[in-house]
Amino acid sequence: MENHKPPFTITNEILSYVSSISEKLGRITATINLEAKPHLRKNNRIKSIHSSLKIEANSLSLGQVRDVINGKTVLGEQREIQEVKNAYAAYERLSEINPYSIKDLKQFHGIMTKYVVEESGVFRRGEEGVFNGDQCIFMAPPARLVPELMNNLFDWMEKEKNSVHPLILSSVFHYEFVFIHPFSDGNGRMARLWHTAILSKWKPIFEYIPIESQIAKFQDEYYNAIAKCHTDGASTIFIEFMLSQIDKILYDISIQSSEDNEQLSEYIKKLLHVMEYDVPYTSKALMEKLDLKSKEGFRRNYLRPAIDRNLIRMTIPDKPNSRNQRYVKF
């Protein structure tokens, strides 16, 4: 179909989010030097991978995903471990992706689904539907139409990439991709990877912003937005949803970065320095790392101020004095 345009409407809400996101990106870029923070970059990448796979029912914890990526032995289902290895291989090559190339799309689907999907790196040959129990709630377009639909989508992106804002274009692609459902498996993972790839071509900082973790927090709303768009026949609601989530995660990052750049006490700086991201510590372990003897002084000068600034969290927030309490650096 020549000059096919995916149906969507640019609303005032969408324009407002684009403006808000652009403003936050400017602030974050000015305050965070990710090039000087390889640990933060890797931590965010692990969050992206864990969240994207979790949405697809991978049961490995964040710690297990981290261990797989770091080459440690993990007890778990082999398929799920392989999914982590595949996703890490794909995300590590994110900067190589040409998001306007179907050839690259198939290549990276092959990387993302290596050893776990029979039809890896090729468009599906069979019919696919989305089921809720025994009930089919969405039937994807016939397999024979997939190549044409994908060509139309990529032709539209290539044609409009300089006129449609990347924040909008990436969201339209995400929805249209999910609707077409071009692969037999791995469509959700690929849609989220490609969304990030499109945004990273616009602003490289998106390569290390874990949008997937934000989607995972609002997974029901994510699927509801997709379902509403199926009913409406347009991706407007999904664009608004995705931009709201991107705006939220950038807000969280900007708040944390501004706090990081305030005059944090030397106590908090020392505490953060001895903690690895997402590793749970007992108060005793942290006191040993800091060579402290006074439990009260540790809580007053180090622990409580860091918790109040949302720089670390309790694993059991409802029971702050629990003997099983652990503390985790965000």
C-alpha cells in the first residue's frame, strides 16, 4: 500500500509530554555524565533486561539476571537463563542498530531469540493470537500480510523520521509492531528494544534509560492501552501512555541527579560509595564496611538521611526494625 500512514492523532496531551520530556532531558544531560559512570550505565541496562523479560513472564529475579550477565552460576530454568544472555547480547549492540532497517530487525530478533525460538530471525509463517485463558482477545493479521505490513511501517518511518518527533514516531512504531505481531515469539521484547533504539538515535542517553522498568511497573495499563488502540483503530492512546511513562522515569532520574549534585553530607557519600547497586545489605554489614561502632550514629548520620533522600530503600519498609531488614542502593 503506497504512502501508508499509521492512524494516530497528535493531541495537546502528547505535545505537552513532548515538551516536558525534552526539558527534563536537557536538565539530565547537563547534570549526569554517564560516560563517567559505567556502573550506573550497566545497572540501568540490567534493569531494562530484567523488566522486559519479566513482562514476558520470565521468573528470574533482578539479582539472578545480574548474576547471569556477570557469568555466575544461576539455578533456574535453562530457557529463562538463555533469554537473559540473548537480551544482554542484543542490548550491548544497541548502538549498532539502524532502527529503520528491516534487515537489522530480523538480525536482532535472531540475537534476542537464539536457542529459544524455532523461527528465530524470520517473520512468522503461522497465525498468532493473544489469549486470556481459552478466550482469544486479539487475532494478529494473517501471516501472508506480515511482509507487506512491515514494509509499509518501515517505509513510513524512513519517510517521516525527520518530520515526526522521535518520541511520537517511536511510540507509533511500538504499537504498530505489537499489532502486526511479525514474529512467532519475542514480539514484546523486540518492540521495547526497537523503541529504545529509535530514541537512542535521537538522544544517545536513552540507551541507558530503563524505560522497560517503568513499563513493568504499569504492566496492566500498558496492555490496556494496547487493547484500547486495537478497538479504536489508532495508536493515540498508546502514544499518550508511553510518553507519560517516559516523562515519569525522567522525572525520577532528574530528581535523583539533582540530589546527587547537591551538597550531600560526607556521611551519605561514604555510605553510597561502599554499596553496590541492588545488592541487599544488613546494617551490620554496612557498619563493618564503614568501620563504625556506634549503631545510633550510623542510623542518624548515614542510614536515615540516605533513606529520606530516596538514595537507598528498605527491603521491608512496613517493618523498619525487622531482624530481616536489608538496605538496597537504587
